[in-house]
Amino acid sequence: MLACAGARLGLKTHVFAPEADSPAFDVCAARTIAAYDDEQALAAFAAAVDVVTYEFENVPARTAALLAGLRPVRPSPAALAATQDRLVEKELLAELGIATAPYMRVDDAGAMARAVAQFGRPSILKTRRFGYDGKGQALVREGADLAVTFRSLGGGPAILEAVVPFSREVSVVAARGIDGAFAAYDVCENRHENHILKLTTAPARIAPQTAERAVGLARRIAEALDYVGVLAVEMFVVETAAGEELRVNEIAPRVHNSGHWTLDGALTSQFEQHMRAVAGWPLGATDRRGREVEMENLIGEEALAYDAVLREKGACLHLYGKAQARPGRKMGHVTRIRD
């Protein structure tokens, strides 16, 4: 989707990926198939491009740092490193005075027992790295063996989070340019099934002042990271006697699944916006089309029902070209714009 958005603007995309069947290879101008630690391949790749970006946060920080010595990397390797590690991310938010779920560092089973004693059950154990769509997480229930739960996630560095009693989950998808310009899309509301995003609706059903605060938090984070490109900030909305409060859950240093609605539902999609930002171009307008926009993920074999979607008036179908429809795998999405 980034490559397609770039092509519309006359930008040629060279994709570096370790998988020979990467869907982006179908629509890019050039490709490199190599491991992320192949320094010779990385050097040749850098020599062939003007600027480097990434579309997921599990690119090794060393890879980004090596490339940054050869070409501009946007967002920066520092922003990538800060968002790759859940503990580092939480500490950054704490420094900015931004509320999150209460958390504790967990490096071994003993530390986990102490954290559970403080936060109680249920609570959530999360690996510090490589977690998405519910992977790298375990709910600590009543009666659960703490040592077994800790080992179930590999026994590596982790954090334990207290459960947040939220009323809804929302996210801010926004962009920051090289010149510091900032543009945010409507705050959107997200519904998950089996820890995987199923439905996103824009705008979110929250008070206008809550939406304004959410965008303000995203801007503070982007400025603190000296960020260039599109990022997403996932948040919990908590109902209190004083009104709606926000807790930041995660920062994603990339275009984000909850921003896929912008592909048809906004004047500038998040993908074009990212390409504009990393190229050093002006940011585009983020106005929403229609009264409401809904994005539904097609997960696993749901994508095989594409015929019904194509017959649905007003539905915009996007299939990702993945070869195999596995359970829990995002295979595409549908966007619906309400007049």
C-alpha cells in the first residue's frame, strides 16, 4: 500500500525484505531479498535509494542504524528503538507525564511474583519485544502458576501491566513532517476479536474535548521523538466521575491497521501521507469523507468471501496478496463510507 501510494506520486519504491513471497514485491520498482543482518546487501540497497523507511517495528535497530549511516532513515532509528521495547516506551511516556496502565519490569519469575502481588489478578504479562495481535501476551488469571506463565512467553524480559477498566479503545493516526508540521486524522474507535483488530470506526464515539486531548498526546509523543512519518498511538478511554480520561497503551512507529480506513475514507490516505513525509514533501489534508467511515478486517478465510463484498454497494475491497489464508492472519480489509 505504501508502494502503490508512492507510485501515484511518481516515487519509485525499492523493497528490502527477507521473504521471497512478500506481497509488496508485486507492486514495487525494485526488490532485494536478504536477511536484515546482511550488511553487504544493506549497503547495496542503500546505494540504490534516496531515503529509507520501514513498515513494521520489528526491523532490528542495528539494521536501521547501519542504514542511517548511509542514507536518511525516516522515522529515525532512535524512534524505532524507543517503540520496539515496551519498557523503554512506557518509560518515555512516564517522562512526558502521559498516563499509561500501571506497569512493572519483570526479568524473572521472582520479579513476576512481586509484580502480581502489587497489581493483583487479573493482570497482563507482555514480552518487551516482538508482540502484536495478542502475540507475546498472557493473561494472569486467578489460580495461574506464575512460573509457568512466565516461561510460556519464553522466560525473557517482560513487563506486567495492571488491567485498565476501559470503556473503549481508540487510536490517533497522525503524521509529522521534516519541518515539524503535524496533521492528525479523526480519532478512531477500535474493536478487537481474539486480540486482533476486527473493526475500526471513524470518528470515535467520544467527547470532542477527549478527541482533542488524544490528538494533543500524539503530537507531544511525535515531537519528543523528533518523528518524521506516520505513527499511531493506541489509547484506552476510561470513564470516571470527572469524565473521560485517556491511558496510552502503545505507540506504533508506522502506518497502522487502525488507519486503513483512510485509504478510501480520507482526502489523503495514511500511506500517501507517510510517503509525503519521508520524502520531505508537504503533508496532505486529513479530512474525512462522509459522515462515518468503517473499516473491517478480513481475517483468515473471511477473505474468501470477496465475491459478496464486491457485490455490496459502496464497499471498497482491499486484498493483500498473501498466498495462504491462515487462522488469525489479516488477509485484507473492507472500507465502507456512510453518507
